[in-house]
Amino acid sequence: MPPYERRIGHRVEVEPLEVRWRVPDDPRRGRRRRGQGPQTGALIDVSVSGLKVRAPAATDLSVGARVPIEIDGVAGTVAVRRIISVPGTRFADYGVQISPGSYRLAAWATAHLSQGAEIDEALWRSLLDHGTS
């Protein structure tokens, strides 16, 4: 089974929410490369370990890429696990996993899950501490 199919809890669709996508770690560095500043995307759904983000399609992103993001003022890093082009648009849906160490982003995602979500807390913490292969 591919890594993006492993689920700790179910995915919850959310009202589209703005995501700052590909946010430079150091804002001064981002200004040096023309056209490489942060992009705007939309959050489509949330799970305990990941997100689905619709953002401009990028030929330089592939599965495994690490992408810095910000949602509601909460910054973190995600790893791209799946990329699906949105037909007839210049966008792609990125299935991403919250990277180990992005605790604030993981807490934000958990807070946005429905009250009825069944979450294996021990597995969630293990993923955040050690990542997955």
C-alpha cells in the first residue's frame, strides 16, 4: 500500500482556506530568486497527519519534496506525498504529510478535525517524532 494511503484517522473536508505555499524560510533569500516568492493555495481537506492543498502546479515539485507552508499564521513544513493535476486549470492538488518537528502545524490540523474523528494518538506522535518511510 502506498504511504499516502495509510490513514490514522479520516480526512475532513474544510471550507477552502488560504494557504501560503512555498514560503521561504528566510524572507531575504526568497526575494533573491525572481518569481520564487510565496504562492497562494487553498486548503481542501485535513487529516491528523496531512493536508490536501490546491496550489499552482509546479514542475520542480515531485513526491518527497519538502515545502514550507503557513495557514492561519501557523508555519510548518510538509512533505509532498501525492500530486494530481486539476484538469483544465494551472493548479494541482498536493497531498502532503506534516513533517516531523512541525508540531504547531500538526496541532492546528488536529484542532480542525471533526469532533468524531477517531485518532490513534500514539501512532500520530510516533509519526511526528520519527516520520514515515
